[in-house]
Amino acid sequence: MTEESVDRDVDQRACPHCGELKHTPRSPELKASVTRRINRAVGQLNGIRAMVEEDRYCGDVLTQLAAVESAVKAISREVMRDHLETCVVERIQAGDTEVTDEVMDLFKKFM
């Protein structure tokens, strides 16, 4: 692997806003689970789009929207757990207790 390909790989994993990378890579199992769940939610949303285009009953559309919202929340919980178990623990172990502010902000977004 060349230095250029390593840099390109790092650039692709970096946050577009702050440039930070996840120090402990996500496990292949977590990646597969999250990807599978996202694909399922996308499929649900495509189905809901079709329901709207077909003028299906509002109550049925809303029921499906609630289901996809629940699915997305489950994905968020899975990623949050990984974040707490890896990124947050690592930063606290390194002496960075300011990470607790980030965690509180994240919790607020999901409550």
C-alpha cells in the first residue's frame, strides 16, 4: 500500500466537518448490522414514497412512517453504544473529560 493510498483511505474515513477519524475502527459485524438496517430503512422509505404517490390512506402512511422512525432510532442506539464503548472510553482514558459534553449533546438529540 502506497502512502498516497493510505492518505486517500484516511481522507475517506475523516469527518467532513472536523476531519476527525474514529480511532478504533468499527467491527465488521457492527458495520454489517448498521448497513443492513440502513438498507432496510431505505427500502421502507421507498415503499412509503410509493404509498404517497398512489394516494394510499393517510393512516397507513403514518403507520409506516412510525415504523421507519423506530428503525432509524434503533440504528442510532447501535451506533451510540459503539461510540460510548470505544471513542468515549478512549478519550476519557486519555484524560479528555470534555468528551462528556459531547455525549450530553448527543443524548439531547436523541431524547
